[in-house]
Amino acid sequence: MSDQDISTDLQERVCAAAHQPTAVCIRGGDSKAFYGRTVAGEVLQVGGHRGIINYAPTELVITARAGTPLSELEQALAAHRQMLAFEPPHYGEGATLGGTIACNLSGPRRAWAGAARDFLLGCRLINGKGESLSFGGEVMKNVAGYDVSRLMCGAMGTLGVLLEVSLKVLPRPEAEATLCLQISDSEALGQLHTWARRCLPISASCHDGSELSLRLSGTQGAVDAARKRLGGEAVSDSELFWQRLREQRHAFFHTQKPLWRLSLASDTPPLPLDGKWLYEWGGALRWLISEAPPRMVRAAVEKVGGHATLFRGGDRDGAVFQPLPAGLLKLHRNLKQAFDPHGIFNRGRLYPDL
């Protein structure tokens, strides 16, 4: 079946589901099935809609079908010493471009380079009426008006079926090195904020409870100068370390207990919650392994203006994402009504009534 036939078939199946209406569960590589609330419905397999449509290395733009494996995309970019600067985690060999955008997941470089949504230039999708819609473009100057395409980032497939995605890419750094320092979490937070005010080529950070790991990226001269300035011990296999962290194969993540993903201001002091902690993104992303009641975790995070997501484990039929304030929930409902008026896509993946 040709790509055009696959696209037409998907559109026809969505039209049929909307006419019933019948709940649809969108599935690509199934590598992110653990993320979000439990979804029921007729499976709409989109992984077959794959392939790179256009790649212009000199323009730093790539467009691919949503079912394209991330590994295929990254191999094409690596051949030109380019990369997806937000370092998306795969969480499995079947990871696709569409699933990455739908979940808006970013890796260790996110705090310094930007999130997945920051690199999204445009997309094509099928809405809940079975219509094929295009938003944005393939160059920055074409992205004008309401940036509708970025609404798809983090929507978890509740607004439509992604067909094509255009992304801005960046050159790979000339040199990289990783340093390890033996300091506490509170000391690490203080140091990271001090270093943030200086001209240092830091591109990732991780504190796992006893050690602070820092990645330096840039020209060889800048990396060498920063290494001398910061001190610490060099990590022999820098790339492997950050890959293991990105894919949650770091020893910290080897647990059957609930794993929480906490997002808050990077200068927030360590929270008074029992459990095991790992800090990323200069302190703005904090992973917590804890069996504390969800209400206790969320209350502690909400008190400091952050939000908490039950990333793995725990009750997947309950409140996985931070409850929304009334005004924000209304906006979400309005968007859902506009894109998916029959409520067929990934029902309840984000919140019970969306």
C-alpha cells in the first residue's frame, strides 16, 4: 500500500469512527503506551505511515511522516552531523516521530536548547471530522498567526492523528565532555545557578543523590576552558552516560515503585517528600521514586508553583497528570470540541473528561 493509500485509509477510518461515533486508540510504535491514563477503543495503527519526505541540511529543516522511526530520522541527521537538539527519549526500538511530538518528550539538553515544541515548524493531521488539515510550514518565516501546530505537542493524540511533521534541526557540537563532582543536591542547585550566570557551555546536568554530572558542548576550545574552570573528574564515555539517562536505563530508574516527574522552578529548594531523587535540567526537572500518597506529592509540588505527573507505575486509571484549574480546563475542553467534536481520539488519555 502506497503512502497516499495509507493516508487515505486512515482518513476513511476516522470518518467511519466519527459517524458512529466510536472511540479510537491511536497507536504508532507503542513505546509510550505506559505514559498517561489507560485508553480503551478501536486501535488505529499509524506506524505504517512512515518515511522522510524532505530533508534540507543547509536549511536545517526535516519533514517526515509521523510513523517514521526516530532511529531512522536520527541516522539521516547524523550523516550530516546534525541532530534533534531536544534529544527525544525513545523508550523502545519502536519509537516514532509522531509519538514523540504527541507526548512532547525532551531529553537532557532541553533546558539549554529548548523543548520538542520549540522545534516544531508545522504539521499535517486528521481531525475528529476526518478532515486533513495543515498548519505551519517548513521554514520559520512561514509560521505566522496562531501557532496551531504546537498544540499537538503534549496533546497525547487527543486532538487528531498526526500525519506529517516538520522540525528545525541543529548542527552537532564540535566537542563534548562530561564532568563529575561529588556534592549534595542543595549544593548542586546553588552551583548550577551560579554557573548559569556565567558564559559556560553547559548542555546537560544530572544529580543522582550523590554526584553532579555536567555535560559541556561547543567548540573544542570552549569545552577545554570550561573543564579547567569547573574542575571535577572526567567521565570516560560521555555519550553513553547521557543516552542511558535519557532512556531511563540509569540505575536510579530500576524500580517497581511509582515514578513521579516533577516540573518546577529550578531554584526551588529540595522538597520535603520521602523517596529517592534525581535532578535534571538544572533543577527544573526532578524525578521522584516514592510510595507517598499522590495527594501528598501534588500538594507539596503545587505549594511551590510546580506540577507533578505520575510518569510510571501507580494507578493509571486515576489522576496521572496534575489537575487543571477551572479556567485552563475550559480551554482544553474548547480545543477538544474544535478538533474532535465527537470525542473519538484517545478518550481520557490526559484527563477523564477529555
